[in-house]
Amino acid sequence: MLKQANREWRFAGDGASFAALLEEETIKRELQSPRASRARDSARMRLLGTSVRVDATVLPHLSAAVEGLTKQFPEVGAVECYVFNEPTVNAFVAAGRTRTLLAISSAA
């Protein structure tokens, strides 16, 4: 893995591509739009209503893994992790207003 800007990238071009993407005006506008903010709030509300929030008392191994992730990538800030019910392996990460949302299917 290549370490670049306090991140480890699997491929050398990933970091440069990510930085270039974030510099595009269209992306900057969308990330600042009220629609994007509502979508982030909506994702968290859905997770709170339909998933299990990862906690050291409920899922200690997964909670420890999330802690390790936040130590490896401190620029991400607070991470809130959920497990949602789905029979296939699936996961996603979404930036919230005050935290990063990480969701993993129960099949994973």
C-alpha cells in the first residue's frame, strides 16, 4: 500500500484521483448543497430506524475494528457504525454532518 497525505492507498493513482475529484467545482457544489445535507440526515435516520448501532457492549469485535479504523484515519472524525439486515454481503460509507456513517450488512 502507498501512504499519501496520511492515508494508505492500494494504488499510486488513487490518492491523486481522489484529490482531483474533490477539486471539481461540480463536486464541491453538490457537497455543499442543502440536498446533500438532507440526504446525509436521511441516511442516518433510516439506519437508526432499521439497523443495530454498533456498540462495545453489543458487538465488541466490530466496535474494536471501528475504533482501529478511526485511529488509522483520524481525518475522518467520529464514525458511527451500523449493521443492517440483508442476506447478501454489502456495506457503505457516507459522510454525515457531524460524523461518518459506516453500515455493514448482517451477511458480512
